[in-house]
Amino acid sequence: MFKSSKLLMGIFFILLSKTLLNAQFIVINTFEVEPYVQNKQGLAIDIAKVLFERANITYSIKSSPQKRAIIRTQQTRNNSVLFIQRSQERESNFKWVGPILITQTALFSLEENDTQIDVFKDVFSYPILVARGSADEEYLKGFGLNTQVANNDFQNARKLKAKRARFWIADTITASYHAKKAGVNIRKRLTLITTLRSLAFNINTSDKIIEHLNDILTIMYKDGTIKKILSSYKDKFESKDISRFFE
């Protein structure tokens, strides 16, 4: 009798936990960054949709400028922001689900560029293309380098094509996507840093929700779901630099 009661109580709490998760509604704040997010669609959006649907958590997607999306998430319960770099400076301001994707920031040039480069210091004397407001811009500022800043990386791809600069720094997916869009052949010269791109949640979000979503995301990596979603974009960018993380 006692064992039966414990079993029933266990089932009750499991069902209660699932019901509470189902009752949750999360706002996913996003900002435009092709090809990850564009008009509430894109690679990161596709991953997030599968994640929330498998977790049985209802959601809505709201698009706004990056700074506003981050501030809204910090200030408002049941809000998250997709997808930002998880860094030491941001760690304590949010609760985290991720990585949604593991990306690499790299140095690129035109395919025909034969400048000898062995280490990053070899390009310090050249102006370097970078997107305004990106973490890559902050990274270059840390070295005190001469940068040519554009509003987005598509402009940088076009500038590289026009030979207005010899080098460009961006993450590998972004660079490949915009280079293909601009019709320019690029060459990766150096990999600089590896970045964890994650879903950041308001600090008051239930730990149960964070744990549940992280568990589901782990399964999505293991069962090939993330790799499958990435492969669906193979006509838009070269995925070999990212797919190796899932093998």
C-alpha cells in the first residue's frame, strides 16, 4: 500500500511538472542577423522552434534591434533573447540554454590574395573589415587595430570584392552566406575564436524550464537534429566548418 502511494505521488509530480511547463509562455526576442535570423526566420529560428515544440512550451517571436532585445529580456519575466554570445560579462545577467550553435570567428580574404599569413599579428598593419556593433568589432578594438566598419557583413563582402580592403573578420557561417550572396570567392586564412551562441533568459526564469530546455537541446545534438537543420541551409553557405562540431 505504501509503495503504491509513493508510485502514485511520483506520477502526480511528473504530470504536475509537465503541466506547469505547458502553462509557460516565453517571448523569444530576436534581432536581424543573416542567415541566423531574418524576418523571424532563419537557422537559429528553426532550431529554437524545434526546441520549444519538443519541450511543449508555447512561445512567440518578437523582432527588434539587438540592444533593445537584450534589455527587454533583462527587465521582463518570461522573456528570452535569441541568440547572443555567452560571455563572462553577460553570464550572471541571464539564465542560459545552449549552445544553440557553436560558431567560429575567422579572418578572410579574397581567394586570390597571396599575402603570407602565419599568425594574426601579420595583418595588424592592414585595415580590417568588420560589422558595426558586432562582438567581432569589440574583439578588434581590444587589439587597437585599424578597422573599416560597415552596417552589416553583406556590405563587407561587397567591399572585399571591390578590393577596398584586403581582410575581413566575421563568423564562418555569416562570411560564407554573404560572400555567396555577393558573388565573391573568399578564403579563410585564420580561425581566431570559437563562440557559444545561446538563448539567454530573464534571470527570474524557472530553473525547471532552463533545465528542461537544455536537456532537450542536448538530445537534439545527439540525435542529429541540429546537423539536419544546418544541412537544410547548404545551398546558402558552406557548412563544413560548423558541421564538424556535430560529428
